[in-house]
Amino acid sequence: MHRSTLRYRPKFPSVKKETIDNAIVDLSIEHPELGSDKVGRLVRNRGLRVSSERVRKVRREECLKVPPPKKKQSRRGISTGQHPKKAARRGHVWTWDFIHDTTIKGGSYRTLSVVDEYTREVHALHVARNIGSGKVQEVMSELVDRHGAPDYIRSDNGPEFVAKSLQAWLRYENIKTLYIDPGCPWQNGYVESFHDKFRRECLARELFFTLSEARVVIAAWRKKFNQIRPHRSLSMKTPEEFAFGWLPGERYRAQHASYAAASGLRSGSMLTEPWNCLSIGSDPLTLCGP
């Protein structure tokens, strides 16, 4: 057999077993994440001859086995209220969550939505590139000053909602938390239903070039959702009409009448009733002007 075809076997000097065992222990402590096979290779790289079985035996005796990897667990918030809780009145239960989108010029942004589960009012649609727990607390503080603090607030276990600083602030405001189970978005169905409408009626219909444009359009859509858009689960009332006990269209007629009174228009004027004054048979071109 040719010399080049022979397998190279390094020559190991004769060493005491204690030296080898000490090397195994030292390398196992130095590299606790490595298993017995890799530790054995490191020992051999030092010029010591040792079998894999010897490495495993020494590691077992010294309790140096690598523990099996543990499954990562995300942080979970502790609910301070009864779960689940159905809203019984305005301001009883709020819910909040994030929805993501991108601009044409590049870059993603997040929208923090805060919804009243009873009236379906959208109290906030805060748009920003990054929204941490500090900004969530700031937005929530403004809403509490404007609408009053809710009894409960429902959310998932996102890091922005389980932060210790935010938890302390919620306890200070006496707001109880309702956290859904991980991987169960249906437990937060009100905000998920709203996000479906928000995505379908606003985000999927608009192309935002900049973040400022997105903020303006989303703010206008929030006003439309609260004051103009009828809600089927609210007997075809808008969230604002349902919240204040108005009849469908009552707010619009009141605003229309106040505008007519401020403009000095008489009741029944063609300017106050733009659609009723034009009958089917009339020609707009023949109408007498002022």
C-alpha cells in the first residue's frame, strides 16, 4: 500500500489519567454549552489521547452534562380583573392593540388603536415609526384626561403592554388589566374586528408616501368611523350616536340646522335642503339664481 493512502494518526504522548480528566473538567466548565463530543475534540486538540466514552463518563461523574434546551417563553401580563369581562356600559372596558403598515417611500410604521368595546368608539389611532411602552402610557394618559379612566383594559401580552412602568401607572389610575391567552386573538375580538375594517376601508385603499400623510388620512378616517359610518351591531347607528343615545342621523341634522342658522338661511331654503329641492322633473339649468 502506498504511503500517501495511509490514514494519518497523531502520536499522543503517554499522560496520566488525572491530567486528562482535569482537562475534560476544565474545558467543560470553560465551554458549558458544548457537548461531550465537542469537548473531547478540544481535549484531543491539546495533544491528549482520550476516548469519547471516557469524556462522557467524566462529565457524568462531575455533573457537567449540558441540560436540554428549554423552550423560550414570552413574558405574560398578570390579569388584575375577572377574565373574560363583557362591557356593560360606556367606559367599562377598553381594548388596545397594534396594526402595521408601510409607506411608499420606505419604512414601516405602527398604529396604536384604542377602542371602547361597548360603544365601538375609536378613542385613538396613534401613528408612529416606533411605539414603546412610554409612548403607550403617554397616549393613554391623554385619553384618560379626555374621556375618564376605564374600569378594565383588554390586550395581548405584547412587550409594550406588560412593561413594569406601564403596569405601575395602570395600578395608580385604578385600571384593571385583562390579558388574553397567548395565541388566542379571538379573545380580543372587538379590536380584531375593528382592525379588519380599518385595514379594508382605509389602509388597503390608500397609498401613503410619508408618515405625515398617513397621520392626516388616518385621523380623518377615525372621525368618519366615529361620526358618519353606521355600525350594524349598533342598530345602524354611528358609535357617537350610540354613545350619547341619539337617533340615527340626529347629529347630522342638528349640525345642518346649526349651520343654516349661523348662515342666516331660512328653513326650507334650497341651500339647506340641496337634495330635496331638485325634483326628478326639474332642470338645474333653468333654476333661477340669486
